[in-house]
Amino acid sequence: MNVIVVGCGRVGAQLAYRLYQKGHHVTVIDQEVAAFDNLPPDFRGRTVEGEVLAHGVLHRAGIEQVDGLAAVTNSDSLNAVVAHIARTKYQVPNVVVRNYDPRWQPLQEAFGLQVISSANWGAQRLEELLYGADMRAVFTAGNGEVGIYEFIVPDTWHARTLAELLPEAGCVPAALTRAGRALLPSQSTVLEDCDAVLVSATLEGIEALRQRLYPEREA
Amino acid sequence: MFVLIAGGGRTGTQLAALLVAQNYEICMIEHRRDVLTRLHRELPTEAIYEGYATDLRVLEQAGIRRAEVLATCTDSDADNLALCFLARTRYDVPRTIARINNPRNAWLFDDRFHVDVALNQADILASLIEEEMSLGDMMTLLKLRRGEYSLVEEKIPAGAKVLGIAIKDLPLPEHCVIAAIIRHGEIVMPSGRTTFEVGDEVLAVTDRRGAHELAQLFEPHHEGYQHSG
């Protein structure tokens, strides 16, 4: 895969290096030549020094032949503008944008772009970890709006059904592991203590489920 | 008419002051503390909104939904582009005008970002200077149709090639009309039989290329010509 990474700060350098290690052809663009020092010494991708919006710079980076572009500078409007031009003028099939300051996320979303906010996503993960280890997110989609969570059924819910346990909104069962065997659960599945259950849930859904599982913590 | 202006730098402020003087309703969005201090001295308080123009809530509170024109004058080309795009796709603003800071970014300022008019200050200045240098004594009085055509004025010098020749017999440029001649302070309406005299001030409507040809036509004879003629 040919990929352009715009911006060679911490996120850009990390992303470029990961892609390079997976065997992809990576071109990194930054206006400051010193920014390329952020790349590990064994990085063997291309670097292009230049202001990314200036005429000819994207062309020099080979935008006509890329499969993907990630705009990860610390300017949110710049990321949005680069991504928009990559999609509309150069028809780059896969374009993603980093959100730097959550205040400007609505502006980026107005372009209809795939936006990843490291600040939002990190804050949500930290928040989850602070709530305790008995319910952990094993996968998050988007910026963490929906996640797959795993928990162990406590003895208070033994012999009751999933339908009783799960909140009506924002939470659906994904898998249940009992004595080492996984199965696709239904709403009528009867729980046993020590079952490991995976649910797909929104932040509101998982909070409601948490209150049902551990009501004593609300005090 | 309500005009929303993003960015209170020198361009934005100049535009705002001009529009206020012509009784337009305006709102200027600016977030820089030091710039705001200056703005409050130059513009009425109700015309200033403090905040980031790229913040959707700020745009809405400053009145973008009822704006008939958005002029983006910030010093960031990316901000100016993103704002024009937002203004049209999200708020249906009928007209957008954007300032170009870096001429190398000019290629982006088009329909893709819903920029109706792009103002490239460096470009405008450069073409003015180039024109002044190349046209000699010819003066541009007025630009018509976005600068494609101009009303120009030139004085006929002594020894000009055109002296004594009727206008109908002159090899005038294709896109060029002699509009009027000022002779001894009086307007002469030219006809085909009119001939130029030394000191005539000629007013012509012409395109850029025509202006060059006209300037050459009004030049004095070259030395060589004078000997032979």
C-alpha cells in the first residue's frame, strides 16, 4: 500500500514508522526539515519537505498514486483542508484525519471526514480504567463512542437471564464464554456466575450496565 | 445587508471600516487579545464578536445563518478555506470571499471549497506593478469586468506615429474602442475621420493585450523612421 502521512510530529512519526514496519511505502510531508528527526533512524520511507497546501507539494509526494492519506498535523483546519482536497481532487480511496483540539472536531466533521481524536479517545480510555478493572474495554470503534466490553458475571446475577441484566438501550450481547467454550448468547440465555460476557455498548449503555452489575459502588 | 468578517487583521479591519461607513451591518470575529484591543478603538462594539471563527458555536452566535456575505480574512489559508466550505454547506451563505495569504496556496481557492471570490493580494499588487512598468505613460483609470477590460488614458507625444492619420485608417487593436479625446480641455467625440493632435489625451476601452498595442501605436517614431520619413 502507498500511503502519505502529513505532519511528522509525535503522531505522524509513530504512524509512519508503524506503516513502514508492516512493509508499506510511506511518504511523510512536513514543512520543518527538523521534524523528520522524530522518525526512528531505521525508517526507510520517503520524506518531503514543504508546506503541504503549496502548489505542487502533494504532487511531489506522489498523491496521484496513493491508496491512503492521513493528515495528522497539529492544525485541525489544515488537516481537514488537505483531506478534502485528497478526496475530491485526487480521489484518494482512504483518507483519515487527526483531531488535535477537540474544540475543532465539529469543523472537521462538517467535511464528512473520518476523524480520530487522540485527546478524546485517550481521555475516554483513562476514564474507563479509573472505573475499575472488572469491566474492561477490549475494542473501541470510532473515537470510543461504541466499545466491546468484557465482564465476569457476579454471583448476584446467577440463574437470571441476559434480558434481565442488559439495559434496554445502548447495549447488545456479543459473546459468552463458559468453562472455556464460547457461544453466541441470546436475550434468554441463563447466566451462571463466573461466565465471561462480551457486550457491544455505547458509553451510556455501559454505564447503565455497570450500575446493575455493581449497585453497591454507587453509594 | 449583513456581512460577517472572520479575522481582524489589517485587511479585515479595513474592509469592516469601509462597510460600516457605507451603513452595512457587519460583525467581525476575532480571538486575539491584542488585536481585539485595537479593534475596539476602530469599530463599534456591537460589530465585534470575541471568539474563534472556526468554532461553530461562535459562528452561529455571530449570526452566520443570516449572513449574506462571509469574508474570510484570517492569516491562515486553511482556516479561510474551511470557513468558506462551512458557510455554504452548513449555513447556506449566498456569497463567500476569501483572502489568500500565501500565493502558492491560490490553486485551492475554488468551487471545491465554495470560494466565490478569492483575493490574492500579492498577485494583485504584482500585476499592477507589471502593468505600470510595461505601459509607459499610459494610465489605467478604471478596471471593468474583474480587470479583463480597462479604461485607459494616454497623451499623444510629439512625433507620434499616429499624428495626422484618421482613426478609421489606424491599425487599432481588435478589442479596443477610442471613447473620447480631451483636446485643450474640451471633450471631442471621435469619429472615423478624426485625427490625433500632439497633446491630445486619448481615453480608450481595451483589454490587456489591446492596451499594449495601443501604447506602441502612440509611441514617437523610432530614430530610423525619422531619417527616412
